[in-house]
Amino acid sequence: MPRDYSAKATKDQAALNLARAGIPVFPATLKKVGGKWQKVPLIKGWADGAATTDEAQICEWWIKWPKAMPAFPTGEPSGIAVLDL
């Protein structure tokens, strides 16, 4: 199946595309904390190895939380560095 990186890709499909690219993912949601919106993981241990590339697990998460946003840990687990200015 070709990867769809367009805005038309569903959130679960985006999570699977990231996983197929070797990037471990986890489900997250937005929550207002102290007047600001923050991305909040829906699973525990996301930074300690619970983020995964396992497609069956990803499908289970998006069945449980269909509106979840795909998120991924930065740094060593994903190989992605982020500079927030």
C-alpha cells in the first residue's frame, strides 16, 4: 500500500505510515493545562519503550481511541531531534 502523507490520510493511517518507516508511535490527545493546549499521551510508558512500530498494537490503540493523534518519542527511540525555539 502506498504511503499517503497528504492531509487526507486518517490519523490511524498516518500512525501506520510512521511505523512502517521505522518510527515508533503512540496515541496522544490534546488537553488544556493551565490555559494552554498540550499534547498528552494516552498510554503510560510512552517514553520508556511503549511507543511501537507493531502494526497490530497500533490498530488496537486506534480502535480504542479513534480520534487520537499519532505521536512519537524524539531522540534515541526515533532518531529524530527537535529544536523548539
